[in-house]
Amino acid sequence: MWAGTIFLSAFLLFLVQPMMAKMILPMLGGTPAVWNACMLFFQTTLLAGYGYVHLLNSWVAPRRQVVVHLVLLAVPLLLLPIGMPSGWTSPNQTNPVLWVLLLLTVAIGLPFFMLSTTAPLLQRWFSWTDHPSARDPYFLYAASNAGSMVALLGYPFVIEPWFPLRGTHRLSQTMLWSIGYGVLVALLGTCAWFLRHTHVNEAATSTSGSDTQAGAPLSPLPVLTRLRWILLAFIPSSLLLGATTHITLNVAAIPLLWVVPLALYLLSFILVFAKWSPANHRAMVMTLPVVLLLLIFDALPYAPSLPYLVQLLLPLVGLSLVAMVCHGELARTRPPTDRLTLFYLLMSIGGALGGLFNALIAPVVFSDIFEYDIILVLAACVLPRLEGVDPRWIARWSSSQWGARLRNAGDLAWVAGVAIVTGLCVVLSYSVTDLPILLDITLASVPLLLCYACVERPLRMGLALGAVLVTANVMSASYDDPVLYQTRSFFGVLKVKVDGDIHRLRHGTINHGMQRMAPEHRRESVSYFHPAGPYGQVFAAFSGPNIKKRIAITGLGIAALANYAEQGQSLTFYEIDPAVVEIAKNPRLFTYYNDAIARGVDLRVVEGDARLKMLEAPDGAYDMVILDAFTSDAIPVHLLTREAMEMYLRKLAPEGLLVIHISNRYLALEPVLANLGESLHLTGLKQFGESDRAALKYAADIVIMAREKEAFGALGKDPRWTPLQQSPTVGLWSDDFSNVVSAIKWSK
């Protein structure tokens, strides 16, 4: 009963997270920063819940605790079902993290807070019973994290495909969650009844692997122990968010990829608090330094690129090992049950600080995703010290005269030496052309091997790894393509890189447009927008006497589509990221925007989410609506629902055309649009373009849709444009239902 109650509480706790994140996305677009902001709320609320449990346990007698907690637990029943507060509008801030925190506080703050108290409180209550396992109730924490993991993995694969998000016409996700909360109240009431009718030893003390005898006074808890618990919780929490952002922006913007790091994070808690053996923990501690070296190798700008699958899996393996080691140390040093609530409170402080660092501090302080590398270095610095972990080659080297002298050198001298070696390797790597791959790997590996040579001194090893990263990045910047401009916003890192006369805008791994800046070439359309591609064909078909005068475009980019605009046309760009607007309008970076204005094009930008802001336009205001909104390689799902399509159609004139760019490495969106078209009685065509990168021509997959086929003009008779193909497996996407998993390209 105790484990089942904790399991259900954690299940509901983690089920509400993707539900609320999905409700918020229409206001903020699909970006890892939205998830990081949500995680910050969940972690800080968890901290508040653990603080409440610690105060309740410190100030209130056991039997009164039961009454107080059950009364507070019943209050959220009056607020169900959960949902978005009425009248809540999209934020106008450049960094809307505080807006997200306030929204979540109003929407689910109280029920989430009460759920967060269940795991530590029930463990404390359980320790007062006469159950054989009551002296060490920490195993129940594994049940808590198991419930979290089931909810996390079950949402995208079971709950989301079968149940709408909201609504009353049939069982919805919010209704199911409300029923679950009611069941939890009943189960907690049962546990409370059992506790009140059982002998409760209010002075109960137990040991968790320590030598303290039951009933004996406990010595004061050292400050360093408290700080160490906070740090051990902080590192995996920060790395969880950092690895998620790193993978989705720099490796692959695979839908729902954030689920995997969080699942691994939770799995570490399940394992280490479920009778994890010292031998297993030692194996993790010995393995982690090697994986950290591989992660730093992958982060070095001058190192050869690892295979794509390795780049994807390596950060996940690193997160798993860091979490296993840090959480394993927490489990190994857990205190007696009299300090159980304080222990969990300090753990939650570390987790909340990790979320605070990644969601609020790092985006303001750093211009790139540096927090990921910083936490990797910090993880090396706090490695537990184990005797006998040196490989044989290090032991032989240490016993030599020079090895002994170097090993006994001060930390700063060692770090300086590693930095010098790194600098020499960078110079050799870039200066010598056509280096054999083996030599290239060697140059990147030598500094890392020097770091590993002091594996028995974790602080020295961590500082040396930091020196390698800093030296390599600073020196490599002088050899790589120059970065003309770089900024970081709530929505990610944007860079404008220069290659000859070509300026490229990159967001994560994705090229979001390029322009040849030489005066004789800057009116050329290139990349996805080249004249021979689908975009070029659309504008060619509707030029001259057939011109579409009023055009709305979601996603500004570098304003490449403005290059097709003619005098007398009106273009309205809807852009959610103010940083993108600044880049597009800066003639030092790109000139498409300013050149269009100079030609007499009526050009304006509306900042904010395209779907919400377009609602403000009069019905029938546009002759063409173009959806070209990208977040790295992910198209915001809320722009492709039935309700969104209905809104676009209202804003289109009767003969209006809807143009949708669906190029994506991971999602097959053609059947999604085909199903929507069938439901809304639209006709649709598609063309999947071809690439010629030597000629700066990128493939663009374009879909055009209209109420009548005649609205396609010459494109309706062009054999390159073919009908859309439906698929029942993806269903009909709406604001309450969108099964992203069904649209993933599992094979390429």
C-alpha cells in the first residue's frame, strides 16, 4: 500500500508535466527552453514541497501531521480539473521564463505542491511503523521514481495517442488526471488511518548503514556534508537540462528527445536507492572518467567528428553515469531516518539550483551552451577518490623519475602544462593540411590523456579538462569560419557565419538561410528558396497579373522570401524570436529585408507567436499564407492542428493559397496535412525538392493547399506537383490531440 501510494503520486506528478508543457507550447513555440523553464518550476515546487515536509516533521507531532496533511491534500480537489487559466495571453518579454513560472503557479501550483510532498512524507510515516523495513525506508524512493518513469514514457506512447488533452465529450487527459488525484487522496487517507491505528514511536530513530544505535543522540550534521549533498544533486540536475539542450540544438532535434534524458535521470534514482551494491557503485566511479574524456573529445572544435550515432548516444551515456555516480554517493551517505526529511530537502535544493542555473542564469550570462561543458568539468572535479583505479600504463609512468616529478607538481602548474600542450596540438591540427585521420585523433587525444594521468586526483583532472576546453575553443576560433554575429535568446543560440561572400544564419545544427553578400549577387535567392525549387515555382506562378498582393509568412529567418516580393506587394512576417528580427534587419548581416523595402515592398514584422498574432488580422486579410516556422529542425506542432488550419482559412481570401514548408529530417508531415485537408474539404499538392549544394540549392519539401483546385493556377497543371497521400496512423491533429510519435521517420 505504501509503495503503491508513492508510485501513484509520482505518476501523477510527472504526468502533469508534459500535459502542461503541451498547453503552454502554443504561446511560446516548440523550443528546449520551454521545457527547461517548466523543469525549473517543477524543481522549485518540489523544493517547496520538501521544505514543507521538513517543517511539518520538525514542528508537528506525528498524529497531528496526519490531520494537517489530509486537510491540505483535499483542497486541490476544489480546483480540478487542471487547465490553462482563462484570459491568459502570450508573453511579450524577450525571455519569458518568469511568465512561464507564474502561469504554472496559477494553473497547477497547489496540486503539484501537494503531490511533491508525498514521497518524503510517506517514507517518514512508514519509518514510524513496526514494519520490518521501517528502519531503512529509502527503498520507497525507488517506487517514487518508478512511477515518474512510467508516466514519462507512457505519455507519448500510450496516453497522448489515445486521449485528448482537454474536453468533456469523452475521457480526456485532464479528466483522467483528476480521477487519479482523487484516488491518491483516498490511498493517503488509508495510509493515515493505518498510521493512527498503529503504535507510533515518536522518538523513532533508525540507521541507514551507519553505526548509530536506535534511540542514541545524533551528532550535529557537518556543514560540508550538507553542501556536498546539495552539490551532488545539483550536478545531475543541471546536466539533465544541459544535455537535453545540447542534443536537441547541436546533434538532433528529434521530437520527444527530452523524454530520454529525463528517463535516464530517474532510472539512476531507482537503481541506487534499491539496494545498489558497493561493487556496482565502484564500477560506475571507475567508468565515468573515461566517458568524460570522450565527451570532452566530442566537444573539441578541432577534433575529428565522431559518428552520428555516437554523437547522439554519448551525451546520454555521460548523463547516465554522472547521475549514477552522484546519486549513488547520495544513497551511500544517506542519513538515519531522523534526518530523512532534511536529506530530501537538501537534495531538492541542489535540483532546484540546477534548474535555476540552466533556465535563468546561463541564457543571460553565456552566449552559447557553455553550461553543458561547465557541468562536465564540475562532474570530474567531484569524482569520489578510489584507490587502485590507475591503468597499468599510468602506474608505470608514475613510478618513473619524470612521472613522479610531474605528478607531485602543483595543480596550477599541471593545468598550465596541459593548456600549453593543447595549444600546440591545435596549431598542428590546423596548420598541417591533409593530416591522416589517425594523427588528427592523436592530436585531440594527447591533452585528454594527460588529464587522465591524474585520475586519482579528481580536482586536478577536472581543472585540466577545463583548461583543454578553454584553450581549444579560444585558439580554434582563429582558424574556423569567422562568426560575424552571435546571440543567445530564450529560443536558442543564433550565429551568423561568413564563408567568402556568403553569410549563413545557423540555429543549432540547422541552416536557416544564407545570402551572397557581393553587390552583384545579393539579389539571388539561394538555399531552400532558390528559383528552380518549389518556393521559386510558387512565386513565379503568382507574379505579374497573377500576383498575390497580400502575403502572411510565419517565421522571418533572414527574410529570404522577401527577395521575391515586388513593388506594391504587402508582406507581413510573424516572428516569435526578437533576436531573429534584429538579425534580419541588420544590413551588415543580411540585406533581403532592407532591399525589399527599398524596392517599394510594404514590409512589416509582427513579433510574437504566429498563430496568436495572426488572430488579430481581419478575416480575408491575406491572399497567401506561408508557414515557414522552424525551431532548429522541429516545426511547432501547434501550427499544424485543425484549429490552426481553420484560423488560416479564415484569414485567407476565398481564392487564397496556403503554402507550408515541411522539410524535416525526423517527421513525415505529409500525411498529417493530408488528413487535415480531407477533414476541412481542402485540396492539396506537394513537391519534394532536390539538393545541389555546390550551387547553393537546398531541398525544400513544400505543400500547397486551397479550397478549390483552381486556386493553384499553373501549379495545378505542373506534373512536379502531386496529390497528398493520407495515412490513418497519424490521426487528425488538433489542439487536444497530436500524436507526434506516429509521424516520426523511424527509417530513412
